[in-house]
Amino acid sequence: MLFYLALPCTLLIFFASKALYAIKPWAIFHPFLLSVGSLLLLHYFLKLDYLEYARGTSLLTALLEPAIVILALPLYLQLHLIKEKFNIIVSACLLAVLIAFSCALFLMPLLGADLVTAASLAGQHVTTPIAMEISDSLNGIPSLTAAMVVCVGIFGGSIGLVFYKLCGIKDNQAQGVAMGCAAHALGTAKIMETDKVAGAFASISLIICAILSAILMPLLYAVLF
Amino acid sequence: MMNFNTLFLQFKKFKPVDKIVDFSRGFLIILLFLSVGKLISSYLPFSFPGSILGLLLLFSALNLRLIKVEWIMISGSLLLKYMALLFVPVGVGLTNHFALIFDHWFVITFSFFFTTLLILLSVGHLYQFLNKKEDL
């Protein structure tokens, strides 16, 4: 029964959440958080079987990999805008990847995280499909990573501009790149509302950051652990 | 990222058959690149996600003009627009990991605030510094 209901229910809940977000665009009402939250509650109270739910929604999960491939499209569309700044963007993204990796895998175990949790946190700053691939190849928990990615994006997107003012980052290109590295697509969408230039830089840095993470993190992990 | 609304308005003017053809062509191209990426990654001596290889291949093909942007525009933007929906089942997988989250709630919250702010701060300043140096 759940097998047949899973997909229609998920679609219904997702589009209802999207409609609610359109009426009340509060960060906490983000469609992903709202629909995952309500489905989690449903699972908890109705004692649903997750495995069966996962089988019922395998169509959506199967589209995750094509969704990664299509990230080449925005990268291609933005590339001409930022050609001469390409080198500094890549160095900035490299720094972001190293910070994210070392914070998750060196700092967090000091605070008491086990290796599985730490590995799940390593990919939390890159866009969700790639973050899940990374989490998977570091033996983390992809579903925890996916939830963290969305929380990070909402937090980064809502605090970003205030934080920039506080610590003196005035260059709008720098604002965009940092936002793309730290808060991926959600932060990018937020900064795009106020500044188109920053938005373009954010969308390219989020993809470069994701590609670099996907290449470097499993490599570093294999060498160090 | 890009202006979806104008794109979809253009797309609406198509005839229904053209819409289906256009959409399936784009989607087939994406699947083709994905499968080539996966094929290559299965021959690599180390593990590397085939989907990322597919991304890089598609990007190079677009730059080399082997693939026209218009071919993948509609199906691509549709996929990008509803990407969040695709992660919902994965997110619901958290239901299996409640115990772990309750055990580690402090680390998880800390890492989430601390790393985000650290990246915003250091990347922002690095880029600002390098950008200024280049302008001089």
C-alpha cells in the first residue's frame, strides 16, 4: 500500500509546501525542510516502513544523478561573465574546500563526533546531490548530509549580508564567491535578489566548489584515514 | 542562476509535439552524458562519482560546441527548478538515524554555525585581497 502511495504523497506534500512558501516566504518554511519535516512526522506517528517508502519513491532518487550532470548548464551560461577572474575564484574555492574538510574531520572528532558523523558533515557546504555523493564515498550518512546542506544554506543565506557588513567584506564579487562556497544554491538565490553581479559569482563558485570537493575530499580521506 | 520564467514563456508557445520532442531530446542528452561518465568511472583505478565526470564531459561538450545550449535548456532548467523535490526521499531517510542525531546534536549544531561563518569570513577576505591585488 505504502509503495503506491509514497510518490503521490511526496509530490502532494512538496507542492503544498511550495505553495505555502510562496504565500509566506519565511526561511523556516523552505519547501524541502517543510516536506521532509512533515514526512518524518508521518513516519514517526504512523510507524511507516522507510524501506518501502524508499522503494516507492525510487523514481525521484533515480533523477539525482542526472541532476548533477545538468549543473554543467548554469556553469556554462555564467562562464563568459567571469573569465578573467577564474584563477582567484578557483583559489578561493580551494580554501573553502580545505576549511570544510578540516573542520569536519579534524575539529569535530575533538568535540566528540565519531568518524561517521564527521564524514557526513564534510560535504555540508556544497550543493545537495554532490554533497550526498561525497558523504557516501567518505562512509558518511547521505540523508544527514542532505538535511545539513539545507540548514546551512538557509542559515548562510539569511545571515550573509549582515555578517559581511560586520567583518568588512565590501567587494560584491567577494560576497558572491564566499556565499557560493559556504551556502551553495540557497545562499546564491538570496544574494541574487539584492545583487546580480554577486549572484553570478555565487552561482559559479558554488559549482566549482562542488566539483573541487568531489575530487579532493575522497582523495584526502583516502590518504589521511 | 538564469531566468526560468522567460524561458518557460518561450517554451509555452511551442506546439505540444514540439514540446515533447524538445524535452525528451534534452533529457536523453543528459542521460547519455551520465552513462558515459559512469562507464569511464567504472574503469578508473580509484572511485570517482560518474555523475561528476558526466558534468565535466557535458561542460566540455558545450564549450566545444558539440552540444547546443538550446537542446538541453528546457529539460535542464526544469530539472534545476525542481531539484529540491528529488532530495525529499533521501531527507526522510533521517528517520533511521534519530539516535545518532540526538547523541551528536551539539557537534552537529556547532559545526553548522562555526564552519559556515568561518568559510564566509575567510573566503570573502581572501577573494577581496586577491581581487584588489589584481586591480593594482
